[in-house]
Amino acid sequence: MASTERGEHDIENEMVFRNNPGFIFHDSRGFEAGGESEFDKVKAFIVSRCKEARLKDQLHAIWYCIPMDEASRSFTEGEIKFFSQCDTGSIPVIVLFTKFDALYDLAYSELKSKGASMEEAEEEAPKHAEESFAKGSQLKFLYHSKDIRRPPKCHVCLPNMDNDEANCGPLIERTAGTLNSEVLMQLLVSTQQTNLELCMKYAVERALPEVFDSATTPDSYQQLIRKLCTWFPHLY
């Protein structure tokens, strides 16, 4: 959904990526101060999709992108407005803190000031940045401020997403964990054709316990196999 970076996007347009056609995205323009028309358009879009009867026409999750490449990043007026006034109903909102690697330089400097060597500081900077951010004012404000009446379900920190080998696994896993329907969860996970580890994780955790104890006959073993394979529709 929205980010602070204004682009020429129309939220009504569907975007499908050739290498993963199971995902359909809708991208809004960023909310800037005074951008009332875009905010109203996004609200109307969410409301209309909440009323859709067919699963394929509904919104199943909202990713709200907040870039972290600005010094002393605080929440903008548009972001506060979204999390205070935009009723997303049962649709989970996940905040994506993009460009999170922008915080690594500060973490590196802090580690160096505490006596770490250059090599140690460089190695530990990502972990230190995540730990500092987890305890910082941004998350406290997002989840506990009286100004935020509709906080997100969760958040994900995404560094280095401009790299060809960027890992989207944590984002998909956190998103799946917010869904209130196993059907939706299965649809989301099963689209991960290049992430068999995630498909295996959910197949074992969600499907195996349901039928494992009762799998004592050839027919029940076949049922177990079919249940597990529902998490791998692109292979089965």
C-alpha cells in the first residue's frame, strides 16, 4: 500500500509479477501532508474490497511501507492519519520498514564507540540495529501511542531489498501469521514457488498434527500425503 515516496500509482490497478503470478498487488501513491484526496481514495478502496463476496476480489493483507533512510526518522502526518482513521476491518496491516540497512552505519558507529574493532562492528551492526530499533521510540509510538488508534498487526524490518538475492521469507511468514483463515494462509504460502523451506514449515506445523496420529492404514497414509501436498500445489 502506501509509502512516503509519492509515485504515479493507481490503487485500482492490479500488478502481477511474471515469476510469481499467485500474488496480486495494488500500490497506492504515498501519503504526503495535505494529500487528502489520495487518503480518501485508499480508504474507499479498502472499504469496497471489504464488501466483496468473492475471495479473489478481496484484500487479504495490507503492507504499509515506511522507508528508514531518513535521519532521525519519525512518523509523518499521513502515517499517523492512516493508523488513526483508516478502518481496515478484518484485513491485517503489516508495516514494512524498508531500507532498514540505512540504520547500519549508525549501529556501526555506536559499536565502534564502545570499543569494537572494525571487523566486529561491521559484523554486529545489523543485529545491533535491529535490537536498538526494537527498543526505540518508533515502535513504542506505533503500538502504544494514544495517537495511534488502529495499530498494525505486526511489522517487518527489510534491509537490502534492492539486491537480487533479497530474502522475502520473513515478510511472507509474518504475513501468513496474521491471516485468520487457514485457506488464505495456504494460498499465500503455496505461492512461494522458490521458497520450499517455508512450504515445508507450514505443511509440517499445520497439516501434520491433524492427521498424523490417525494415519494407521494405507488409506489414511494417502490422506496424510494429500494433506501435506496441499501446501505444494505447484509441485503436486
